[in-house]
Amino acid sequence: MNDYFEQDQFPCHDFEVSQMREAFSVLGLDLPKNGVCLDIGGGRGQHAAQLTGDGRRIYVTDIYRYHEMNGGAFARDASDLHHRYGRAFDLSSIVFLEMDAQNILFKDRLFDLVYSINAFEHIPNPFRALDEIMRVLRPGGLIYIQFDPIWTSPFGHHHPAHLTDPWLHLILPEEEVERKLLEASGSDVAVHSYRTEMNRRSLGEYFHLFEGLQRRFEFEKCQFSWWPTEQAQEPWCEHENYGKALAKGYSSAELYVRGFRFVGKLPA
């Protein structure tokens, strides 16, 4: 891994954590101190590394086999990477666990904060994952879920470097998309990723997911938002593929909405 790549990954994760802090702040909420926290789809722990202050203990979960990565030295290497650039990474406060978000292996009402950043568009059954999150969140606990881009957005396939025209994956036959991806990337890995890593859930399903959450639970405070909120905010709608996707039967909102955020606090 070269130095540029190592350093380049930090600003994005910094911004995402700052968004989470701001979202809680808007509701007059602070992150719990001395809390037990759960990171759903936490990847390599870049978000968790920024949240370990104030006595928090964070369980980072993902479908990665952490115990096998980097020859069994994944956590140590992640810590070394952060420290090389003068960034905190408290190994005594972070625990990495291989775990499916649809089957969280923790007891009920355990966590003070459960958060998930850019994972819900990958989880095969986000409804099941959300049920599990609410099960393990304690009374008075905080929830934060943010993710983008969803499947029907311009680059919802998550391969913008290889498929550079918007909505190709909605317009072309599957085999044609895979052929273009293989030609651009030269890798079967990219094709496999395209086939398997996105849950391909519709815009309507996500609205049903979070509106249902608000109906089922009596939150002390909560906010549900999405972006963009109108077509004019999506510059790719000027591309000819926007009209082609409309002709395929997709609604305007399905094509321009990229992401979702839900933040809330349960009553104590």
C-alpha cells in the first residue's frame, strides 16, 4: 500500500464521522460517554478509531474474517497504519468481530450506540438487520444509519471508475454491463463484486424500512432524511441515460435519490 493511498482514505472517513456527530447535535444529543457501541459493517475500523474517546468500547462487526486477515495481525496492522500518520487508534477499546448484520450475536438491550455507515446498501436483508439493531439497542440508546449510493442512483453499482456513464446498470442487459465492466477493469473480481455486493433494493423498500421504524418504535427524538430531495439537485439528470431509465419504467425519484440517513434516541 503506497503512502498516497494510505493518507487518501482518511478524509472521507473523517467527514462521515463529522456528519454523524452533527446529526446528533442537531437533535440536541451527544455521543454516550463510557458507552458500549456497535459498528455494523465497520470494515477496517476507520470510523471506530475516531469514536474511542470518553471511555467508549466499540465492537466493530463485518462479514470479514478478521482473525485470518493480515496473517492474524489485522488489528495490530490497522493500529500501526493510523499511528504512522499521527492518528489515534486505541486497540484496548476496539474489538473486531466477524458477524452478519442480519444475525447479531449479542444479547438484547446491550448497546448505548449502534451505528452503521455505508453498509445498508450491501446487506441482503436490511429489514432483518434493522430488527437486530433495535433488539440490541438499550432503552435510551442512540441509533445512526447512513448509506449511499443505493442501487437505482446514477452509480449505484459502486463501480464509477469503470462504468463512467450514469444508470448503465439499469438500462443495459446484465451480461452487457458485465462485459463493459470486465473490459474496463480487466478483472473478474470486479464482475464478481458487481454481481454480489449490492443488495439491489428499491427506493420504495428503503422508505418502507425507515417509515416503518418510526411507526413501530416510540423515539424520544429522531430524524429521517434522504438526498437529493429533488431532481434539480442531481446534475446527472441532464445525461441522456436519465431519459432512457425513465423509459424503462423507473420514476424520477428512484433515479435521483442517492442515500439515506436515520438518527434517533429511544426513551430511557
